[in-house]
Amino acid sequence: FPTKLIFKENAVNQVGSEASDLGKKALLVTGRKAMKKLGVTAKVKGLLETSGIEVITYEEVEPEVSVETVDKGGQLASSQGCDLIVGLGGGSVLDACKGISLVAAQGCSIEIYLEGGEKRGYPLGSNVLPIIAMPTTSGTGSEVTPYALFTDRKERKKKVLADSALYPKRAIIDPVLMMGMSPRLTAITGIDALAHAVESYISRRANTLSDMYAREAILRITKNLPICVADRKDKESQGSMGWASTLAGIANSQVATVAGHAIAVSFGAYFDISHG
């Protein structure tokens, strides 16, 4: 498994030391409001700078991230000479990081690697920037998968990018980062994680290893998601949900989801709704 996992309370404090092993100038990618409002963006930026990492901040990732946002972020990383991408946010942010790492390294639009693009399905090799993923929701498991989804707003369609080169180099999973979620977002992302686990378990590609991860994720989610929705400050349950999301992501990365997710993704793109 290519991603180094760091899972514990206050694991965010290790981002600087981990980043210093991967690069010298980071593009810090996050959403438009939540992390900034909670002071987390400033904290992560400070931790990186304390470790000698120069930081450029990109705070423009929207829910259900668009190809335009990814291209803009990649161009910024390239023009600023960034050699590392640090993602702080939910699944859309982490997916954006994967696209940005490709655009920045290869100097092209992400669209040429997506459905309808001239390089769709081409192997990416090692020509992407390294990624540190710090999830702030317990949902997509994008921190441990080689997949990314981008919304083509002109076609009202979601398009997938999948390549082993897109696995983040580091995944920093900190329950404290997940306590800022609203009850609604907690429920939506938790159901998404449950769908990953259940669909991986019933997939025709399922195997002994993927079943082990999927079963554990299902047990943790069914026990802890109601608690997290009722009390987002319950660290133990938030931690268990964070780990469950990661386990479901690992299962998903090995065998993929099935028809349920394909339908949900299509509905999400057309009606501009979350698919949890």
C-alpha cells in the first residue's frame, strides 16, 4: 500500500515534519470558508512554515469540485514553483489535490485525461507532484485511493480520474479536524463511507483482504455514526468514524464500488447534490 498513514488525535501537528521529507514549497489547498473560519488553515500554514516549507494558499475549492477550479489550482502551483500539494478538507478538496498535482506537473488541462479527452486512460507514471492529504470529513476515503471525481458543469456530468500515481504519499487522519462538521454534513459523509464499504463488500471483485477492511468499516460506522451526528465533539466516536472512512477507502481502492455509486454520482452532477 503506497500511502503512509498517520492516525491519532492531533496528528495534524506532524504535517510539517512529513512535508519536509517531500518538498520545499507547498500549495496548501482547501475550501472557501470552513477551515479558514475555524482557524485550521492558518494553523497548518504555520506548522509548515515552522518546518521550513514555503506555503502558497489556494482556498477556492467548491463542493463537487469543477475542472476549472482544478486547472486554476494547477496553474498556480506551476507558476509559483510548488513541488508539493497539501490538501486540507473533505473529499472535493482531496480530489482537487490529485488533479492539481497532475496539472502542475504536466502543464496541461485536467480535461485531456478525463472522459472525452485525448489522453484518457494514459498511464501517468511518476509525473505528478506528491500529495499530503488531511481529511476533515469521514466520508470519501480519498486520502487512501487513486481516484478523483471532477464536475464538468457544461455537460452536467462527473468525470473520473484513476491512476496509481494519484495515491497521496501521506494521509494524516486527525479526529480533531472532523469536529467542525455540522450534523447534516456528518450524516451525508458518513453514509458515503458506509456505501463505499457495503459496495466494496458486495463487489464481484471482492477478496479476503478487501472484505476484512469493508466489514470493519461497516461495524464502526453503524455503531458510531449516530453518536457523531448527535454529538460532534465525541472524540472517540469521531476517531472511529475517521478510521472507518479510511478503511472503506482502502477497500474501495482495491475492488471499486458498484452500480449504487455510479447512479449517485450521475444524480449528483446533474442536480448538483452530494451523493452521501
